[in-house]
Amino acid sequence: MNIHEYQAKELFEKFGVPSPRGQVAETAEQAREIAGGIAGKIVVKAQVHAGGRGKGTFKNGFQGGVHLADSADEIGEIAGKMIGQTLVTHQTGEAGKPVGKVMVAEAVDIEKEYYLAILMDREGRCPMIVASTEGGVNIEEVAEKTPEKILREPVHPLAGLQPYEVRKIAARLGFAGDTAKQFGKLLRALYKLFLACDCSMVEINPLVTTPDGAVLALDAKFGFDDNALYRHPDIEAMRDVSEEDPREVAASEFDLNYIGLDGNIACLVNGAGLAMATMDIIKHCGGEPANFLDVGGGATEEQVTNAFKIILGDPNVKGILVNIFGGIMDCDVIAHGIVAACKQVDLNIPLVVRLEGNNVEAGKKTLAGSDVALIAADDLADAAKKAVAAIAA
Amino acid sequence: MSILVQPDTRVLIQGITGGFGGRHAKLSLEYGTQVVAGVTPGKGGQTFEDKVPVFDTVDQAVAETGATVSAIFVPPAFAGDAILEAVDAGVELVVAITEGIPVADMMRVRATMEGSRTRLIGPNCPGVVTPGTGPDSSGGCRIGIAPGYIHKKGSVGVVSRSGTLTYEAVWQTTQLGLGQSTCVGIGGDPINGTSHLDVLKLFNEDPETESIIMIGEIGGSAEEEAAEWAKDNCDKPIAGFIAGATAPPGRRMGHAGAIVSGGKGTAQAKMEALTAAGAQVADNPTGAGTMMAELIAKL
């Protein structure tokens, strides 16, 4: 789950991670008011989940999702051109993202930019602090070209962050005196936030020092552990479904695990591993998968029907591959779901079905006895070959 | 022999009175597994299916029944505690089936278990099966949620992160007549108990296991570590399969651990590591079974 910049800022404020003063606005008037309370240069930023906002273009022709201005009136005017409009950046695709809110904040003078992140390290099975003096740039590039400029500090999962670790990182980043103290305070607050919110990652890029000696988190990116969201209703409430793929939103309502892709062969599979393997073999046979879809180990007829509706709602889909290895799951349940779905939707594209496992004979009988036109396949490779051939025909 | 569990292994099930746990406890009993106890706090004194006593604590269950393995079917919010309760009771093996345990909980569980005598498999895994010699492989030890009938007693050791992918390979080796010594699902979470490498070492030591199928997926570097070890230390043929070559980076593919991030954990790198270790890498999971048959035919 992703959150907006202004929501990240709210979390920072709650946990005492210093960031530039600012607030979110939903109207141009609000933006003007907030700007009126800020002295000096002011920045206004469109709130969308995609990167590349500064170089983006609104569909109304207005250029740039990030602007600097000197007066509150100017900020209000710019905000009026952003709110309610659609912003297209290199990350949003042609459709763009609707902008419902803007963030208005003081534009701070930057002395130097740093990088600071905490992430859950699966190999070390502990939180890992990652920091660098090279901030404000793509950190993966820094890691590749100058790995010595990235420092990593694993934190003991039971002992937690120790004062010496904070001092060590501060010193290695070149902080001294009051700046080191301020950095230490920020890092401890960030670590507390990381654990308290069950983050999988929190990344500040850039972390900046200002000419008057402050250490501030300028921009942040959060990742949360989906498994832990049940104990964070406040964070779950930050979810903005208008930012998500509508197909994925629809699928989550039926407890289906769906990820939209760009290809034209839709897949419906039970099990995450098998769903990935099905995508892989479609590609291997020269096709392109339209999605990842795991209906789970205990799917019902209703779920299968809804899964069909979702994959058929994708206009790119030219064919469907159903791949089921019914271990405990009854193949006949899947067969009934397919038949029910085909009755409800007007299926006019090729459907390849591979059923194997528990009660497979009954499932095949159900399919054969229905008036659903389908192509039966013997195994995974056979199914993929037939699906690719069917859409080429 | 076989690894981890035998037909006479005494098993207890935490969460036996829940819908999911109860259903699979019943299937395990039908398979012939020695399910000797159940544990559900507050339900001690009940009897499951008229034969399995239910206890309030794992401590009591172990003392009364001598169970040495615990299967965890407890809901995610309580599963971390359930694992540590089993560790505290001194069982040899904990198999955590539960899907959806917060990563931070597993981090603390792993750190707390450090130095204990207990091995953890999972969480978010299909479990462990050592097939028996009866019809549809019954008479063996089935812990978890795998369908029993797809197995057959034999010589291939199977280790995998994913459930249905394991079943594909198991079914294929059964169809080909090879059968399996033991099948281990290590689970799809980023922090788990037993790794591919741990299981590979056990299979290498097991006289009954003649060959190994290793199934991995994107995310982490566990497959690479296993391959690195196997290169110089494993004297049994390995067939492998890695799922997720076409997965988009940064997206979690169902399993919490199946994610390519920062260019790490790609299917390509894992396949290369396996190939470098002398393993045969298949392009689909059933292919791994066929490859195994071919490898064995050449021995």
C-alpha cells in the first residue's frame, strides 16, 4: 500500500520526525490560506502516488505538478489549476492520475542532501538502516557505481536501536555538534515510527541540512507490511483507491489476488506460485500475460465467477487460460464457476482450460456437458501453447 | 528413512478446533498420521473426532501425549505466540501453516528461537509429507494442507516455497513412478524458519533420497545460497524450477516474500545460480518432474 506525501508528513509529525512546515489543501482557497501563514518562499505540490510530478503536464494544459511561489495569492492561483485536474507523468501512463489535493509547504534552503532509510532486511531478519551522503539522487545508482558511499547498519531485532549505533551513523555521515544531535533525534523518531507502524520500508530522500542548522526530511516514501494492516486501522484509512488499478480494487473486494499487466492472455490460477509459473510459461510460448490472478486454495463458485468478470473487463484480453491444480480444492467447483460465469458474461474469446487433481473427472464432465466453447489442455505447457495459438488464429 | 517426519511421528495440532485446522486434522488422520493431541486455549478437555484429546496448552499436550511435532493453524494475529509456545514446550519441529503473519512478528519469533532445539518450517507453507506405503500413499505422515493422494513413496526429495507448485512436481514424479522420500514446503514469507539450503542438507544426508527437486520463486536470495552450497557439497542430482520470470518489479506476487525489489531476487539470477551449481533448470514445474526422471534414467 502506498500513501500520499501529505500523509507521510502527518506520520512524521505524529512521531516527531522534523519536516518543513506545511499542510494539505483541498481547494484553492485553503491553499491560499495555508500559504498566508508561511514566510518566505512557498512550494505547492500535486498529491498523486506517481513520481516525476515536477515534469508532468495536466490535461488542462498546465505545466508541472510542483511549483514555487513568493506570495499566497500566487499559490492559490496555481492550486486552482491543479485541483480537480488530471496529472500525467512518466510514471502514470497516458490516463494520468486525478489530483484531489495539493500540499502547501515552506520551501527550505538546502545546504546539503543526504539519504536515509530503514527497511526490513529478510536475509538478516532484522531492521536495516541505510544511509548515504549522496542524497536527492537515485540511490540504486549510487549503490551500483559507488557502493562505498552507502552505509548499512543492522539493528538487533530484540535489543532495538542502540545510542552508539545512532552516533556511529551520524559520524560516518559527517555530522558533528548540534547537527549530529538533531540527526540522532530524527533517526530515533524514524526508527520508532518504522516499528510502530509495521513498515516494510521508510525512505527519506532527500534528508537535508539547512543553512540555519536544521535537519529535515524533505521527501519520503513508505511501504507497509500488508499482513500487519489489521492492527493499523489509521494507516489502512490512508488508502486512496483512486490511485489504484480499478481492476485490482474490484478483485480485492472478492478476496482475489490480482495484479494487472499489459499482455492479452488472461490467467486464472489457484496458488501464487503456480499463477507466476503460468505467466512465465505463456511468455515462454511467445504470448504476453494480461494479469496475475490467484483465486486461492479454497475458492468458491462465486469467486470464480467474479474473477472471470474482472479479467473480461480488461479490453486488452484476447484469450483466457484457466490453470487449476486442485489439491484439496474440488475441480468441479471451478468447473461450475466457469460455466456460471460464461452464462453471465458474453464470452466471445478463446478459453483454454487445464484441470488437474481432486475430482477432476467430475469437473471435466461438467464442462463437457455445458454449452461453453472451450479448448481443453492436458498440462501446463500444452495449455500455454494452445492459448497462444488460439489468440493468433 | 526420509527427513523431518516418519509415519510414527507423534503430531499435535494447535488450532485443531478451528474450521481450517479441524478440516486438515481430519484429512491427516485419514491419511494415517499419528495426530495425538490438539491445543486450543479454553477448549481443554474436549475430544476431536472422538479420538484426539484437546488441551489448553502445548505444555500439557506434550506432557500427556509425548508429541514431538506441532502444526500451527492459529489465526495470524496469534500465530507468533503459538509458535513460541511450542518452542517453549520443547517440541523438535514446528510447522506453521498460517498465512498472513506480520513480518515484524516473525522477526521477533526467529530472534527469540535462536539457540533452542526446535526447528521451524514455514509460516505460510503447505507443510511436510512423508508418503506411506498404503493406497494413495496413506500410512505416511502428513502435516499441513497438501493433498495426500498425489504422493507416492519413493526416492525424490522435494523442497519448495509454494504449495500448488509443489503439488505439480509431486504429481509428476508420482505419475512417472519415482515417488517422493519427503516433500517440504518452506513457505512464501520473507522471514521463515527453514531455508532451501537447510532442507537440501537434510536430503543430502538421507539415504532414501536419491535425487532432489528444488522449486523457488522471485524474492530474497535463499535459492542462490542453496545453489552455492550444492555446487561443492551435494552429491545428488538436482532439478530446479524458479517461478516469477515475468513478474513486474516492485509488486508482491501473492506471497509476501515474492517480490523483486532494487533489482534483487530476480528469477534470472536464481536460474543462473542453479545452473552454475550443476542443476537442471526446467521452464515449467511439471517439466522439473520429467527432467528428474531423465536424470535418474542416466544414473
